[in-house]
Amino acid sequence: MAVTAHPARLRASNPDYFIMAAVGVLVLMGLLAVYSSSFALGLLEFGDANYFVVRQVMFAIGGATAMYLLMKSDYRRLRLVSPLLMLAAIVGLFAVLVPGIGVERNGADRWIYVGGPIPPLQPSEFAKLALVIYMAAWLAGRGDNIKTLWLGFFPCVLLVGFVAGLIMMEPDFGTTVVIVLTTMTMVFVAGASLKHLAAFGGMAGVVAAMLVLSGDYRADRIIAFRNPGSDPQGIGFHVRQLEIALGSGGWDGLGLGASRQKFFYVPGAHTDGIFAIIGEELGFIGCAVVIALFAVLLARGFRVVFRARDDFGSLLAVGIVSWIAYQALINVGGISRTLPLTGIPLPFVSYGGSALLSMLAGVGILLSVSRYGVDGRAAGGKPKPLDGSETIARGPKRRPPEGWGNAGDRGQGTGDRGMRRSGNRASKGAR
């Protein structure tokens, strides 16, 4: 069934406050955890115990501002600028590979130095959001062509493969996995052929296996995942220290700030390993609260998906929710040793300005989609149309009856049923 609405009748409702609350609590917990897990490292390397948390607060403020501005704006405008966003993301991914522009850390070229007090930025984090926006716009415009191979599925795979290849050149295997999973989820929701998706999944599995076998550190992580005790002082050290941190917390933890593993036992205690420090200091209860907050965020996010006004909004929400879900799952899975470690930060919690800024911007877009949901009650101004009209598709389009929708028929777009009723009343009066 097609749902049509005159642009003047569309009003913005209130955003989803459950999403806002869940994200706000996660960010606050993250700031506390970042300070607790990083003050020793900041004092040792920079002579400032607040070095990391101050920068995280700065990006949190910037991210909150971006979230608010995007929430208040009409998400449909992003469809117009999606090619420019994608182009900027690709330029950024190329820039990190250029000597003198890209910043190398721990053997990977993933950052660009901006200058001044701003820490280096990670273009791949912004590329996730840009790719979600571009894919949502592209898939929404494909229609049934997404079911075909050459007009729908293959161009999509080509773009995702190109972006994933640039990220693997840094290298960043974890971010590549998140991007591929997120975009393929969007393609599935858009209605792609299951045979095409299955074939792509098989090829992606083969490529992933080859990458694991070709990279020493990736193969070591698989070995450490299967049996970290075989080399507890070598390749299994990271996993073993994470297990010790989680196990030391018990039910209610050692107390906020009382972690022992953060003192240079857990590598990346304030970044990828922050969930283990939360488990050590706040125990099982603290970890359960974090997981529950993500569950609320994801549940309300999928509610936004189902109530979006158009395909573009629905696909945008799917991409953002899937991105958060996959990244949280991979991080928590790696810390708890249910998945191999991949070096993925925990959304909204781990230290990392680029990740926090892009995630909060994504949540702002999600909240914008929620404000224009089909069942929302008007609580704001009328959104300005982008092209002078608004058609919200929810199925096959129907041809209007003859004589319907003339230029002078303002406010007559009520569909076939209203026209039939008007015709019936006219015929009765003629009798």
C-alpha cells in the first residue's frame, strides 16, 4: 500500500528519548572509564593524568553538538549531499596512505594530524558514516533493480570492496569487517537476492581466511583465541590479561578506580580493552548495565526503522543501528573471548575522538529519522520539502483516478477511497 502525504502536512515529532538517554549514559560511563583506565598512562607518557579524558570530553562535546544539529535537521537533505560525503571519505582514506600526511601508530597508517590541540583524526571512522549515508541513498533509488546482479548488487559490492580495500591497506581488519557486515545488512533489507548475498558471503569468507593466513598478527590472534595458555607471555598475553581483569571483578567489582590490570597489564586499557576494566571495577553488574544500555539503544533503533516514513530513512536507520550493533558485538566478544580480538573500540565508551564524534553524529541522524516517524504526533515545525512534493513509498504505487490532483485541487490528495465517496455523494444528489 502506498502512503502519500502533502509536504505541508508533515510535521516533526519529538525524538526518541530512550535512544538519547541510553547514548547519554553510555558516554558518561565511558568518560569515567576512560579517566580511570588512562590516568596512569597519561601521567607516565605526558606528565598529565587528565591527558586522555580531557580530549575525550572535547570530542564528546563536539559529538553532542553534531548530534543535536543533525537531530534538528531534516534527514532527507543528506540524500542530496551523499555523493560529496562519500567522495570526502575516499579522499581521507587515500590521504592516510600518503607519507607526510598519514600518522603511523603501532605499525598502522590510520590517522591524519590536524594540528594544534586537536588529536589526530581517523578517516576510516568517518568513512563508516559516509558509506552508510551513501548506500542508503543509492539503495533507496534502485527500487527492484537491487534484485538484479549487474544493475543492483554488483555496483554495491564494487563500492564496498573499494572502500574495504583502502582500509585494509592501513591495515585495519576490524573496521573492514564492520563496514562489510553493515553494508551487506543494508543490502539485505533493501531486498537483494539471497543467492547473490550467499555467493558474496562465501567469497568474503574465503578472502577473510586468506587475510588471516597471510598476516602474522592476524594468525596469532586466532591462535591466542583458541589457546591463549599455550604462550601466556607471548601471543596469548593480551587475552590472558583480559580474562584476569574480567575474572577479578566478580559480581560487584573491585570499586571504581580500583583496577589493577590497567597498570600496563591490559594493552589498550582505555581503548579496545575498556570493557575488561569496567568488568574489573564494576563487576558483572557493571558489564550487564552496559550491555542492557546497548540493548535498549538497538531495540529502539529498530523501532525507528519500522516507523520511518520512506525507504531512505529506513535504510539510514538500519545502517546506523547495524553499525553500532556489530561494533559492540565484536568488541565485547573479543574481550570475553567469544570472538577473536580485532582491535575494535566499544561504541560511545572507548577512548577515541574520531569514533565518538562519528558515532554521535550517526545517532543524531537516527534521531532525525525518529522525529519524522509515521506515527509521531506533531511537536514542531513543518519540514521544508526538498523538491516541492513528498511521496512516501510503502509498497507498489497505484495510479490516481482520472481528474485527480489538478493544480487547483489543493489538499485533495486523499486517494481513491475519497474520490469514490465524493463520486457516490454526487450521484446520489443527481438522483
